[in-house]
Amino acid sequence: MMMSLQRRGLLDKGEYFVVGVDIEQYENQNPMKYLKGLLKDEIEEDAKKAFQSYLGVVASPPIGFEDFATKVNKYMQLPPFNFPNPVSSFGGMKKVPAEGAYLYDAVHVYARALNECLINKEDPYDGRGMMKHIFGRTYFSAMGYMTYMDENGDAEGNYTLIFRQRVPEYPGRFGLYPVGVFQLPENRSALPNLKFLADIEWVGDGPPADEPVCGFHGKKCVMWKVAIFVSGVTAAVLLLALLVTYKNWAYEQELDSLLWKIDYKDIQINEHTPSTNANRVSKNVHPLIRASQVSLSSNVEGDFRYTTIFTTVGVYKGRMLAVKRFKKKSIDITRKMKKELKVMRDLRHDNLNPFVGACVEPPNIIIITEYCSRGSLRDILENEDVKLDNMFNASIIGDIVRGMTYLHESPLRSHGNLKSSNCLVDSRWVVRISDFGLHELKFGADTGDNEMDFEKQCEKLLWKAPEILRDPSSPTSGTQKGDIYSFGIILYEIISRKGPYGHISMTPSEIIKCVIRKDQEPPFRPKVAKLCGSFDCVIACMQECWTEQPENRPDFKTINAKLRPMRRGMKPNIFDNMLAMMEKYANNLEVLVDERTDQLNEEKRKTDALLYEMLPKYVADQLKRGHKVEAESFDSVTIYFSDIVGFTKMAAQCSPLEVVDFLNDLYTCFDSIIENYDVYKVETIGDAYMVVSGLPIPNGDKHAGEIASMALHLLEAIKMFPLRYKPDDTLMLRIGIHSGAVCAGVVGRKMPRYCLFGDTVNTASRMESTGSPLRVHCSESCKNLLEKLGGYVLEERGLVNIKGKGDMKTFWLTGQTDSYRKKKMQEPENPSKSTSNQSVTRSSLKQPNKLANSKSICRRLSLDSPKNL
């Protein structure tokens, strides 16, 4: 009744007051129970206001009733009752009801009357005579106070006046406490006197009038005024009834219309949306989804605008929305579920993620909400590339407080699963709270937690309040005080950026066990001692939010007031504040892009350098542009072949790793030498080493001189080359060179190779195989070019039978003339390399330390090349 009067507004101005009489005994141990509704655990706010207009008359609580109960329990065990008390040995007693005291009083009053009757020698069997000794007298009741028996034989009760007052231990809570007692006057026929024990806080200026202005029967007002008033009231009542009826009808129509229902066929869902692999983007996917996926897959590392897409999305009516699936065998659309879905559809706030609709046709049971492109608050806090200053933090916290304030005042009343991963951030950096409501729809659904790792399940509970964790039967909708606790944990996440409990060496399950414990003092909470540079008001508010007693936690309106100093200095206009935040974000992003661009350019330079070592620069550039490299003929080039005499025997005497180390040392030395000549290393196969000059960019007749000088250089270097595993042995290098026409081109798509084809290649190989150790075997064509260039000493070998060629006249290249060497020493050094040789030399298994040693050896043995670079 009081709640109904409060909701109707009849108690707001203090014009009405309720006086109630309770026949039950007043319990001074539990004064708050009178304000709780039926089957309610908490006192509603409306009840606190309503009972300020209520006075209760109750039977006074007994005084010293414990002593009486103790004696009753004691005498019940003695004859003649002999009623055993099994728990008496443990100090336990059976509860004695108030009726026991009344029975004791009846026997006591009768015994006193009988005693007086016997003293006065009156007949004890005379009932009228006995009543004279009982009526009109007082007696001390077992309830602890004096009681008067009137002339009718009725015992006048003792009554107490109770009123709403604050609980002394909890100033924020209320109960009904005694404010006055009724005392019997000396003149027993008069009404009892009322003695006040405390002041009464009346609503308004004082107690209400004892009767209406026109009297209880309306006789004090003019009749026509009453008629007008009655007519107006009647019309208003009829109009109100009509409006209520229409509103109820419209409400029922809206419930039955199922505006929230969405046909699954109208949604285009891509099940692979959360993936970051661009190859999964199908051509059949809607352009909105495909654009999002391509942006994500082509994202440069550190660009967090796209790295926070971790949910399934779908397109509905041209809008990209977030899709959440549920596994449920069937759904019964009850009226309660319809009301909940309508409430969700009607909830609209800037800081709540809007509910768009749902599909409830098994097996396609999904909830559709707005899509927030920047992911969740937890994703942003874990991304070290996102710099959050005080303005960002204040804006994020303010958005959460505003959203939760609205949610707590809505019909949903609470969230129940508030955590940083349920605080989404849209493209305008506005925080939107999600995953609230729809508890009827979610009830009984398979969320996949059973298949999840136990620690992962515990991790989802790190934001839950301890009282909810201790009670497995707590409602899924949660409580407002539980949401306050969760907000405190989120505050810690925002300020520390170290997760809900910081960087501690405890698993989620161990954290949950510590939070649930009641005997731990102080209660287990995140460590705030290391939160330096934070607002004091934020830390104080955080600690108040996660206090152990739920009733001591503030509400969100109080939190908003406590955090007001954090927003001091911020622009009052939300758009100006947003522009300021975006300007800082843009500046930070610009620096980040510059750093990433520099890193990208450096990596590109390294990649190009590696590619130019594998292929000629001209060929590599063509392949990079996607052009086809056509095979090309060269009229005159010089090819170099060499191998190690006795390599097969040497390899058989060494381990595979030793062979690899030996070849790496040898070719590192060779590579460092050929870098000084206009040559291109074609390949190395085992101990065979192949080099060419005159391609891919022709150099006239100089290719013969480049190869000849390089061969002499390598021959001198091999004589002093140290063998790591056989220091007493000397390497025997056999070299063959030949000049002629070849065809060159790229072979293959994967690991493409630049290969040479033609009879010149075979002839050069035969020059090497028919040569002698530590000598350069030269063909006649190459000898003619060297004589044309001048400066080289050749010795005729004679006719040599060449396989496939017959007898060929060949020569030994023995060195360079002194005049030629002196001429080259007088030429100025050219620090630049030729175009054909730039960054194209390849080496096998390069190691920096070995390369340095090999270069030092080669510099000691260096001959004057015809092209000093």
C-alpha cells in the first residue's frame, strides 16, 4: 500500500499520512524488515521515501524476556512436566513464544486472586467474588512491564510508536525504530499518554491536517464547487482510464508486432570475418565486409585502427553489424521475453551499444547489435601503440559512467557482466557498453564455456563481485552493487594498463579463490601502491567501488561527482573535446607512421640488396615490376670455370659440417675478390665456381681482361688460403677460361635463376677439366682478345683433344707484363662499380667473421686488376 501511494505521488507533499496498527510483536533486533517488500532481499528506494509518511502502533517489545525464557526451559525439565531438552547440555534453549508469557500472567493473576480470597475467608468457588480481586487492578507481566486489567476483564496492552529512522551502524540504510511509548494515566478511564522518545521528521512543514478542507463528508464546502470538482475528477478519471486502456492496447500491439525480429535470410554473414588472412576474402562476400577484411589483412603493423576487429560481422539492409550466435535447441517466445526484447529495442543512449534485432529460428539463433570498428576497451588498453593521456582516460571513464547511470535507471536495472571487453569503442572514440539484458533469451544457451580451458573460464570472472562469486544461485542479471565493483576493476585497468589485477604471478583461478575468501584482511584486490601519476580522486573512487560490503559502495551518480576533478579543464562541448582528442591522436599517429615508414624503407633496402645478390640488377628490377624477362643473346663474353683438384677425396676424409665450413671460407674469399671486377657470378655447385663477364650489360672486349685478371688474382689467393681442418695441405685450383657467344635468360618462377646457354659454356667447362692444377687454361679465342687488350703473358700449350670439339690449340695464362702492372698502379682509383657488377655478386653461407678474415687474405695477395673499384 505504501509503495502504491508513493508511486501515485500522494505522499510527496506531506498532505497524507498513514497510521498502521500491527498485531505482531515488534522485533527490535530486525528493524529493517518492515521496509522490505514480500520476498525481497533489499530495500527499494521508493520504500525508503514512502515510509517517511508512516507511523506504526505495535505491541511493545518485551523487557528481560530472556530470563523468563531461561526459567521456562529449566522448569519444563522438572516434574511434573519432565519435558527433556536434548540441546540443554550445549547451552541451547527452546524458543518460548509470547503466548507462554500470557499463560504465565493468567496463572499469576488467578493465583493472586485466590490467595486474597483465602486470606479474606471467601468462597474460592464463587466466580463473581474471585473477579472482584482481578478486575480494576494492575500486575507485573512476564513481558517486563505493568499491565492494567479493566472492569471488563480485558488487559490493557503496552504499545510503542515506530517511525522510519537511519540505521546507526549504516547511515545510508533505514529501518522502523521506536519514537514513542503509550503510558497508562493515573485515571484508568482516560486514554493512554504518548511519550516521545525521538523527533519525527515530517514530510513538508509539519504533521498533516486532521481532516480535509471540506471535512470528511464535504459539508464544509459549497455544493456547486463540489459538483464541479466531482465532475472534473470524474472526467479526468474517465480520460485517464481511456488513456491507460489505449496505452495498454498499443503496448500489446507493439509486443505482438515483433519489431525486433529479423529474418535470417536478410543477413549476409561471413563466418571468417575475425580472420586476418586476406586470402580468405571471397568475391561473393558483401563489399562492406570484404573492405573491412582487406583493410585488416593489408594493415601495417602497429596501425591499431584495424587490429581490433575480433567479432563476426554481417550486412543487414546495407549496414555492417556485429553478430553474436547462440547454440540453443529451441526457444519459447514468452510474454516476458517479448517485454525484454522490446525494452532492449527501446533503449537508446550514446554510451550504450544499440540492440538492432534478433533471429530466434533454431539453429540460427543470433543477436545483432551495432558494429564498433575500434574493438573493445581491453584491446585498446593492451595495444602499446595507443597512447592514452589524461584527457583520453577522462573521456573513456566519463562515457562508461554515463552509460551505466542510464542503464541502472532503465527497466533493466543492472548489467551483470560489466568488464573491459564489453566496453566497445566506435570510430569516433566513444565508449559503448554492450552485452547487457536479454537474460531470458540467453538462458540455457550453450556459450561454449564448457569447451574452454578452466583458466580461461576463471579469467572471465575476474570482474565479478565477491558476493556474486560466493553465491552460485545469484541472478544472471547481476546487481547494481556488483556493477559498481566491476567498474572499480575497469578503473584499475584504465589507469594501470596492466590488466584487471596487474602483472602478478598468479593464475586466474588462484585470484578468484583469494577474492572469494571472507577471512582475508584486507580483502584481496589489485595493488594500487604503484599507480603513480594518477588522480587521487580516481584511486579513492576505485577503492570505494570494490569495498567488501556492497551497501558501502557508491552509486554511479555519486561516482560521477567524485570524478569531477579529473575532467577539470576539458572542453564542455563534446565535439570540441573530440576534435582535441583526434588532433592528439593524429599527431601520435603521424609520428608512428614516420617510424614505420623508415622501418619499411630499411627492410626494402635489405630485401633489394639480397635480391641483387641473387640476380643481376637489371633482371631483378624487371621481375620486381612484374615484367617478363626475355632471353638475350650476347655476341662476345668470357666465362670462367674452376674446381678444386682432389676435392672428392678431401670431402670423404672430412665430416659434412667440415666440408660446409671449408666451402664457405673458400667462396667467401672468392666473392670478396670478384667484387673488384666487372663480372657476374653465375653459380657454385660443390667445388665448381662459375663466373662470366660481358653480361647482362656488354662491356666491349674488356670482359676477357676482367676474367683474366680475376683468374690470376684467385690463383694467387688460393696458394695462401688456410685450411681450417687440414692446415698442412695446400689447395690446388684448376681454372679454365673461354670467350664466345652465349644466350642468357631467367629460368623458373619459384627461386628463379639467371642461366647461360650455348657452346661457349661447354667449351669453357672443357678448358677447366682439361687444365692443370694452379694454372689458367685459356682458349685461342680468349687469347686473341687478351692480345688485343695487351698487358697479359700467355704461353702456348699446343693441341689438346677436347671432347666434342676435337683437337684445339690452347694456351696458359701465366701473368701480366710489368709495364701493364705499372700503368694500372698509376691510374686513379674509381670507387664506383660498373653497372653490370653492382650488387649482383652472390656468395654461399656468408659469415661476417670469416668474411673479414678472407678479405684480409685477399688484400694481402691482391694483384692490380684492370679495373680498380
